[in-house]
Amino acid sequence: MVEKQELRHIAHRLALIFLMVFALLTTVMMVRMMLGVPNPEWATFASTFACFLFAILHAGTRLGWKQALTLLVLCFVISLFFESVGVATGWVYGPYHYSAKLGAKFLGLVPYLIPLVWFMMMYPAFLMARWLTPHLHSRLLQGLCLAALAGMIMTAWDLTMDPLMVKSGNWIWEIPGAYFGIPIQNFWGWWLTTFVTFGAFLLIWPTQLDSRPAEKVANARWDRWVFLSYLVIGLGTGVAVVVEGLSGSALVGLFAMAPWLLLSWWKTAAAIDPTRME
């Protein structure tokens, strides 16, 4: 038991170190962009990997390592499958293809970096949805609501991220759409990918739907670090699109992401100190 507790503390410390590395890299990249200084290609890979490591370490200590690894595998397989089908056929998101900027590709279709990005954003969306989904008598209905809400929280980020990635030449839409050149179908595809992933996860681990007040109090402060990672990602993306001349998408992203972040923070505040909410 002592050894497990020590390993848990080590995982906590490592998670926070990787979060700080991610925040520092994101800050440096934002400053360089505002100064008009190009960021090296490795910076995107390094910041993404640091955020991914934070997410998986947090998930391991928060959900349990079996559950965290199950979520990672599901996220990797489902997102890679959906993306591969999307690139090959134009289904799911609309017709598009990736450039060579994001590194080696699975079957020449989807960069291996992409599933890592899906996980590092799906996990914060899942925790926020857990806090915001009300307790329902039907476990099936609660699971559907949680997966659907997580899909909305996840997709909110893409409203800013996708215009940036297109402007940067990371992927190209064959038929430009109505939203900054992006088909509306893309956002439905994002929601669907997230919904299917969490639907599968909750079918395998339905105990993740259990709502125990004591557990929520114990995890409220720890979960807030994940909410901060969502904030850092949103700020980094927002600054980048403004620098790229896409301030409209930054504004949309602000109104799409901020409510989920604020509501989640408010819910954890109620758990940490219920007297504040009276």
C-alpha cells in the first residue's frame, strides 16, 4: 500500500512537471509568434508530447491505470480509424488530406501525432463532462449525456484550431467550406469521433459513471490542473489565430470554450468549499 501511494505521488509530480513544460513551451511559442519570429518545427511536437504525457499521467492517477490505458487505446484506435476513413473517402469530416508537416503517416494517410492530440484534448473534455453531467437514474442515459457533452467540449476547441491548422498548411480541404474555408461537416465529425470513443469507454468501464461525493471532493483540486491544460491550449491556439489574421475564429473559440471551463471550475469550487456556493 505504501509503495502504491509513493508511485501515485511520483506520477502526480511528473504530471505537474509535464504540464509546466507544456505551459512554458506554449508561452514561448506565443511570444515568438507575436514578435513575428517563426517557431521551429520541433516545438509543436515537443509541446504536444508534453501535454499528452501530462494527460496520461493524470488519467492514470485519476481514473486508474487500467481505465486510463483503455481510454488511450480506444482514443488512438477510433480517432485513427475515423481519420483514415476520412482522408481516404471524404466521409466523416469532409474531403481533406494532410501535408507532410506533421511527420510520418499511418498508411500514408494520417500523421501518428494526430491520435496523441485527440487524447490530450479528449481527456479534459471527459473530466469536464463528468463534473457537468447531472446524476440520472438511468446509467445508460447518463452515459449518453456524458459522451455527448464531452463531444461538444472537445469540438469547441476545433472551432479555433482547425482554421489555424489550415492556414498553417498542416492539412488541406479539397472542397473549402463555409466556416473559414472548413466544411461544417468537419465539426459534426469531431463530435461523433469523441462521442463514439467515450461511448465505448463507458460501456467497458460503466463504473466511471458512479458519482460519489467524497471522491469528488478528493479529486476536485487535482482535476483543476486538467482544466488549466484546456485553458493553456485554448490561449495558445487563440493567440496563434489572431497573429495569423483569423481573429474571428479566436472570438468564436472564446465563446465556445470559456463556458465549459468556467462551469467546470465553478462545480469544483462547490466541491472544495460548499459554503462558498451558499
